[in-house]
Amino acid sequence: MASSTVSGIGSGVDTQSIVKALIAAEKAPKQTQITAQQATTTTQISAVGSIKNALDTYRSAIAKLNTASAFTGLSGTSSDEKVVKTTVNATASAGKYALEVTQLATSSKVSSDIFLGGASATVNSSSESQTLKISQSGTDYNVSIAAGATLQQTRDAINTQLNSKGLSANIITDAKGARMVISSSTTGAGTDITLGGDSALAVNATAGPAAQNAKYTIDDIALESTSNTVTSAISGVNFELLTAGKSTITVGANTDTLKTSVQSFVTAYNALITAITSQTKVSGVGDATKGAALTGDASMRSLITSVRNELVKSTGSGSMTMLSQMGINTVQTTGLLELDSAKWDKAVAKNAGEIAKVFTGDDGLIKRMTKATDAYAGTAGILASRTTSLNDKLTDLTDQQEALDRRIESLTTTLSAKYNAMDTLVAQLNATSSSVMTTLNAMNNRKDD
């Protein structure tokens, strides 16, 4: 059965309202403080989290750009890609070259005598293991062939043991039988394969065409290469020779790729600054001004200072060392970067090859920018530690709320008991007063009689 408390029966005073008023007055200051701090802390946790996400996104974005290929100011083209394909790196210089391939680099092969039994023919018919010695460029590789081993088993043994050495074996079969062909992936003159040892595979072995160098000319200068991949003929220019023939190689400005990468950096930087500004700005005018969640926060000021300082540092010793020289400027009212297309076009026309050096390398802007933000990123960085500290504060505020609730509950019980006792006492006094008055009235009535 539900119970109810009737206030002030004895005294006629609403003691419950008095208790509630006293409790509210006692609780209000601390409750207001806790509620305000909980709201502020929760907002700050969210704000720091958004900054951390923005910083992680920024660092990931610029990390993808920290390669010479992302900022290569030059590109290489071949007039006939069936003859040669070409690529360039950051050390290349603009130019045009006439290239003619007269001979490709080849590797060596050697085949065994014919085995009539095909792939299952026995290679080692003795009762003891034999050794096949494969020699190339002064190095010997010995393969043990077990007694009774077949041609196929021997092929598998060679491939297992020598695949990492650039040597491989296969079996060719025709109407006459099967033979083992051992090939090398190493090209160039002087890399021919020979077979030796006491294995039957070395008997009557037939060498294929001798390995040879690639032969080609660049602007009528005769050159040779042990490989069809040429990386040192022209500084910064790589060739992949494909067949005999002629092609014109042109190394020129690759302005589209370069501008895309630079614009990607500007976009990533602006996204980070926008995220920080949104959490630190002051809005309103005069008495109506209001700060954001992290307005005046020292760590935010330090982070912005760190990244902005890197923007104004010079890089390298060439004619292009600053962002401003290529048309990248800071908008004073927002702190964001903008790319002046007209100034950019002029800079690229003259110094396309030097722009990559401003951004990449150990002293480049991206490496420096990454280092400048290292202390703020990651699970042990300043922002992560700040989040942990704010969460600890929120936990402490929860504890304070629980302690306040317990104190108020206890105070409510105490005050209710006191006011109930007072009400009971007043009721008793009223009863006593009524009894005394009744007695006095009765005595006065007898005297009148």
C-alpha cells in the first residue's frame, strides 16, 4: 500500500516545502558547477577528437606525397614504345635524345642430351647420388641428384635449390625423347652457363646462343648494357629496351602531375587549419563574444605555430626554395593557403625540376611538417594524452556528482527528521495547551456557580 507524508499536521506549517527549499539552496551551487564542467569537458573531448582526426588525416595525406614521383616536375616520353619505354626521376633534366636499339641483351641456356624415356626417364641409374655442377660467371652451384632420380625429379630439385640464384630448369619433349634445359635470368656477355660434375646431364650438353649485351646508340654515341633495363646512360632517365628499332626520347615538363600534387598538399593543409580554427575561434561582438571549445588553448596555439613555421622555411640551394616563389601564399584573414595560378605557371615554366626538392627529401617540407607534428599525433601524442586527461576529469566529475547526491540524500533525511520532530513537538504543545485551557475553563465555570 502506498504511503504519503502529510506536512505540518501538528504545526500547520508546510515543513516539506521548507526542507525542499533548504536542500535546493544547499545543492544548487555545487550542482551548477558540476553540470557546467561536465558540459565543457564533454565538448572539449569532442573538439580534441576532431582535431586529432584532422591531424591524422593530414599526416596520411602528405605521407602519400612524400615521394619523388609525386612531385616529379619532368616526364619522359618515347616516340615508339614498342622499341623503348622510358621513365624519369627527380634528377632528370629536360632534353631530347635520338635512340636506336640494334641488339637486345640476352641470357644463356644449356640443354642436356636426349633421354628416351621422356620426363620419367632415369637420370641417375647408379646406386649412389651424383652431382650436377652448374657454373656461371665464375660461380659454381652443385645440385645433388639422388640415385634413381628421374628427369622430372631432377628438374624440381634444381628449381628448388637455384631459383633464388636466377637459374631455372625445364623439360622439352618431342618425338625423339626429352631433354633438360637450364636457363638463366641474368643477361649480358660473360654470363654463359656450363654444366659439369659426374651427372649424366653434363654429358653431351649443348650450349645455346651465347649471352650478349644490349647494344644501342644515343645521339649516335654507341653504348652497351648487360641488361635491357638501362638506368645510368642519361642521368635521371630510365630505359626499358624492348626490340630493335629507333625512337626519340623527350624529357619535358610534367606540369599536370606536379600541380595536382601541390594542390593536394594545399588542400590537406587547409583542412587541418580549418578544423583547428573551428575549435579555437571567437565569435560575436562586444559583450556577445563567445569562445569555441578550445579557444585560448595553449596546445592548439603551439600546433598551429609548429606547422606555420615550416611553411616559411627555405629548402635547398637552388633558385626555387620557398612556397611563395611558386605562387603558394597564406590568406591573412583565414590562415589558409591559396595557389596563384598565374605565378605558378611562370614558376613551372622556369623551375619545374626544382619544385620537387622543396617538398621531398630529408630536408623537404613534407618531411619537416611530419616531424613538426610528431609530438601531437599517435596514441602517445599530446592530443591523445589531452583526451585521456579530459576523460579522467569527466570521471572525477561523475564521482563528485555521486558524492553530492549522497550528501543531499543524507541532508534531506536529517532535515526531514528535524522538521518532523519539531512538528510533533508543536502538536504536543498544542495538545497540552488545549488541555490546560480546558481545565482552567472548567474551574472558572464552577466559581461562577
